Amino acid sequence: EVKRWVLSDFDIGKPLGRGKFGHVYLAREKRSNHIVALKVLFKSQLKQSQVEHQLRREVEIQSHLRHPNILRLYGYFYDQTRVYLILEYALKGELYKELQRCKHFSERRSATYIASLARALIYLHGKHVIHRDIKPENLLIGSQGELKIADFGWSVHTFNRRRTMCGTLDYLPPEMVEKTEHDYHVDIWSLGILCYEFLYGVPPFEAKEHSETYRRIVKVDLKFPLKPFVSPAAKDLISQMLVKNSAHRLPLHKLLEHPWIVQNADPSGVYRG
Ligand SMILES: CC[C@@H](NC(=O)c1cc2[nH]nc(NC(=O)c3ccc(N4CCN(C)CC4)cc3)c2s1)c1ccccc1
């Protein structure tokens, strides 16, 4: 009984943002007056980059997920030239812009976000899904200030593997940089990178040249600046996640019991400022 959507089912509003292969618009479904985000992707660009299979997987995976910190995908449709994804509207926008505005987040805000993302990843991994692209640009903020993981374009079911990668290198764990096999531990690494960037405002292995970032990642050349002040407990958590041997990274359920999370994360998963 899957509904066949068409563009005329929606009133299109202002453009919300843009990403690879297309734009996302505010939209209202006419019959229900339900506000959604309509992601419009160009078939020509998808074909050119041979990512149609990735988009099919994104839709397949995201449409079956139900979690407060994972952006809902309600449906999709296409016409001659474009593919449309009907997505949950995240009212407070893009996390990376908020991070740019604040420079870096407090320990309480960072811990609250990291704990909610850990719970979302536990849910995902429980469904044998790896997101593989956890970074500020793929995180949105809902109406209550809660984080929503968006853009499952790089997610995979664990039984199949990926070959090529593109986009920012900063979040890649050693095993993906060295193109060895990888599994759900990659998301633990990326969450550690994210925690560092929330607290310091920059990712830990950032460098001018890609080759230098590569070298720092595979070496796990982790340094903690003196400014801004970050507690030893936070550094301890990050150091337990950014571990080269993926099997030795702190498991996500252990992360939720870590003293820094227990003492700083708001139990509701919502940062109220
Ligand atoms: C994560 C990238 C991805 N984006 C989505 O899928 C997206 C899905 C989705 N749902 N809701 C969104 N909300 C917004 O984008 C948004 C942006 C700014 C807003 N504000 C402006 C400042 N103001 C003070 C508060 C309100 C509010 C909502 C987005 S983006 C993407 C990928 C490819 C192509 C397009 C988009």
C-alpha cells in the first residue's frame, strides 16, 4: 500500500540547503498540511558519479529506521530528470553552522550530543547498519534541540563492503585510509573525531595537505591543545575512541557509562543551554 507520491502533492517553500547532487527545500504535503524537507537530486549528476546504487541503499536503509536521533525518510519519487526524497524537517537547522557560530561547544552540550549519537549508533549497529559518514555536516537539530543523523548516502549493511571513498578525510579511521576491511567500529572512531571537534572547534588530525592528514590519522597523532580548557575525563574518553586497532575502541555501550558522559550528558538527550 506504499503511496505513489508526485511533485504536485507538495507546495514547495524556501530552499533549506544544498549538498552533493542537489538541494533540499521546505515543503508542505497538501492533503495533510504536513511540513517536510524535500531533497531534490539530479539524475544526471547521480549517473555521472555512479551513485544510483548508493541512493537506492540510502532510501532502503533510512526508510526502515525509527529513532529520535535519526532523520526520518517518509518516501521518495522521481520524474524524468530528478529523484525526490521526502524527509523529516529538522526545524533548527544544521549543526555545523551552530558549531561555526559558537566556535566550540561546552562539555555539557558536547557530552549530551555524543551520548544521543551513541544511542542512535547502538540502534543502527543493532540493525547491522554502519553510517560511515558521521560528521558535523550530516547532523541536523530538531525542534527540541535534539540531534538528528541525516544523509545515509554512505551507510551500508555490514554484509557488503565499499571500495571508493570521497569527501572530507578528517573523519576517516586508519582502516579506511589504509583501505583494509572495516566494520561498525568505524562509526566509533568518527564519533571520537566528532567529540574532539565539538570541544576544540577543529578535528584532531586537520592539516593543510591531505597527505599530512593521512599521515596523522594512520599514526593516530592525537594532541590536545591547551586552549580551550577541556577536562581530563573528556580527553580520556576521546583517547579510548581514537585507537588504531578498531577492536580496542571503546564499545558504544561502555561510552554511555564513561564518567565524562555520566557527569555531563543531559539524560533526556536534549541540550537546553
Ligand atoms: C546533510 C545534507 C543533506 N541535507 C538534508 O538531507 C536535509 C534534510 C533536512 N530536514 N530538515 C532540514 N532542515 C534544514 O536544512 C534547515 C536549515 C536551516 C534552518 N534554519 C535557518 C536558521 N534559522 C535561525 C533556524 C532555521 C532550518 C532548517 C534538512 S537538510 C543534503 C544532502 C544532499 C543534498 C541536499 C541536502
